[in-house]
Amino acid sequence: MKSTDTLADTGFLVALFNGGDVHHAGAVAMLRQLSGRRLYTVWEVLTEACHLLNDAAWLNLLRWAAAGRLTVLASDPADLSDIADFTERYADGGADLADVALVFAADRTRIYNVLTVDRRDFDRYRTPRGERLKRLGVKD
């Protein structure tokens, strides 16, 4: 049985904590829809999201995570060479470290549901084990 736990990508977190984002209402609605599911992300995604949010928003994101709403996973330093290889394989589509770290986390945790506003990349990525990710897209 596949996990109902869900990974959160940068775009989803930015949309959730930025009321002016075009995807904000969709992110809020999706979060309500997923009530009861555990949400995870990786440090690379959290860092990227905080960089893209204003000060008040990224502080709210950190407090939300600290309150247990989002579990932040550490990437495995032993995966760095494999992460570099994976990034090269998807270089034509602009794979970034946050995306790739999330894909590796999916493989490690066996959580294949991903909350994202990225309609292109997460549909084409395959984990190192060859698993397809299930993109839980946020409607505009």
C-alpha cells in the first residue's frame, strides 16, 4: 500500500505563505483537502522557499513547520554524487537542487505524492529507483 504522506515543493510553500501569489488560493484549498496527511519537505526546499518569501512570510513558514505542520528531512551527504548525476540527466529542463533533493527524499521515504505548482518537472522526474511521482497540482 502506498503512503498517503505528502512531500511539499518550494512553489507550494511560497504560494501557501504569500497571499499575493497567483497560486495562493489553490494552495490553501489543497492544504484543506489534505487534512490529516503528514507533510514533509527537505532543507533545500525550505531554504529556497524562505529566500523567495518576504521576512514576515518566511518567519511564519518556519513557525508553521516548528508547530508540527511540516516535517523537514535532511538530505544524505552520501547522495551528493548521485544528485549531481541526476541533475545532469535532467539538465535540459532546469532541475535545481531543491527539486532533486525532494526526488531523492521521495526515494528514501517511499513518499511519492508531491504538492507543487510545477506542472512540468515533477511529471517527468523518476526517482533513482525508477518510481514515478504523483503530482498533486495546485489549481490557479
